[in-house]
Amino acid sequence: MRDRELIELLRRDPERGFRQLTDQYTGLVWSVVRARLGEAGTREDVEECVSDAFAAFYLSLDRMDPDSGTVKAYLCAIARHKAIDRCEALVRSGGVLSLEAESERAALADEFSVEEAFISAQRRRAVIEAVAALGYPDREIIVRKFLLGESSRSVAEDLGMTVSAVDTRTHRALKRLRSEWEETEA
């Protein structure tokens, strides 16, 4: 269904329109969210983020102008931002660590020692806590560049900064993290 028809259907008959929207774009939105969350989120995180993206799209329908962009592009942008927000929330809350339980079980199954698995989990927790303590915008820059794999240009555009500023903040934040890491390891 074309964008204008879909928008009109959403306005005229929200239930049918929403069903058409989700039928048409769920796979795409799922892919965008999964690519942004990477291994940071669980399947439930992805499902919730996809639902949030569709809901946000519907709630912003009045601002959607098919002459200025496509439904697909607008929906993907919303999904991408929802995934970034979710990833940051997981990092702040330490929820990323939920995936560590699985990796630790796998490590134990491969006959790694319990002590090695514990030390590894402690190190990951320390890194997550250090990144979470960076504060805005450094935390967001580090998460987006290193956890989500975004380019400096993409981060700069979204945060309203120059690429040079993002790179400088990245360098300083990494230096600070490295310094803190060396202090805890000593």
C-alpha cells in the first residue's frame, strides 16, 4: 500500500490502518531495532522496542507529511531512536548484564573455571558502570559508537555536534575510562 493511502487509512480507520502498517513494516522495524540493540538486549527488549516504535509513529501521525518523506524512512528513524534509548537504558540499569548469565553458563559448559567466569563478569560490570557514570553526552557517544557501531558523523548529526567535537569527546572519555580502569586494576 502506498504512503498516502496508508496514512489516510490510519486516520480514517485506525484499527485497520495500524494492522496494515504493522503487516507491511514489522520485519523492517524488527531488523532496525535488532541491529541497533545488538547483543545488548533480549528478545523481549526488541519486541517492546518495536511496539514502542509503532506506537510513537501512530502518535506522531499528524506530523507525518508524505511529501517530505516516506513512511518507511520515518518509521525507521523512530525505531532507530527507540533502540538507542533502550540500549542506553539497559546500560544505565545494568540490564545488559542479563546476557552475561548465558555466556557464563556457556563458559562453564566449556570447562572454564567458575573463578574466571566471575572475574570476567566483574570486569564487564565495572566497564558498564564506568560508562554509565560518564554523563551526557559522553555516555551516549561511547554507547552509540562502540556498542551500537555508529559512525562519528551519525552521532554528531543526532546530537547537534560537529564530527570533530564527537571525536574529541570520544578520545577524552576513553582516556578517562582507561585511567579509571588502570586504577581499579592496580
